[in-house]
Amino acid sequence: MKIKKFFYLVFVPVIAIAILSCAEEDNDDLIDDRDKFLGTWNVNETCTRDSYSVEIVKDPSNSSQVIIENFWLIGYHEKAPYAIVAGNNITIPKQQMCNNGANEVSGGGTLSKNKISWNYTVNDGADLYTCSATYEKP
């Protein structure tokens, strides 16, 4: 009888705690830095471009990258540049954009209070544009 009582008082709680401690942990603390960059942004650019909008989406092939659709007003049907996100910084490594690869782009920006401040260059093969832009959420 004493053994049963000891078993229920000691081993049952120990086993219950062991089972509960094996439960899968929530990963709510894991935040994707890209999330704050996603969505539609209104663009004001210093280059020869007008005001327009872009759509920033996650790059499905890389967990630290986004794709900036309609960047530099190239159109949504053109090959858009990708950018690497780290914290509040976003970097466009030197790369070709547009379906024919005619434009080379590189640069970067910083996110602060729903606004991305950009500096980048675009080489269209004839001219080199040095641009500043501000992206703001509508």
C-alpha cells in the first residue's frame, strides 16, 4: 500500500511533467524581417520618373529576400529586382532587371516609421541615373 501511495505521489507527477515538457514550442518569437517591407508602396522619385506605386513581395526562393515589382516604373510584367532585407535595411545588389536585362540596378534603403528612404543607381545602357526615392504606405 505504501508503494502505491509513493508511486502516485512521486512518479505520476514526474511522468506528467516529462510528457508536458516534450510538447512542441511555439515559435511566435520568430519574426520575419521582410514582413514590414511587404505590400503596396507609393513612390516619389528624384530621377526622371513620376510618382507611381510598387508592390514588395516575399521571394519564394530565398527567406531573406523580397522582390520589388514595378521598381523604377518598369512595369509589372518585367523582371523585377530582388532585394536583401536585414532588420530595417534593404539592399539591392548589383543585378540586371527587365526581361531583356537592359537595365542594371544597385542600391539600398532604410525603413523608418512606414517610410523607406532609398538611394540607388540604374544604368540603362545609355545613361547612368543616380536616384533617391521615398516609399510610403498608402
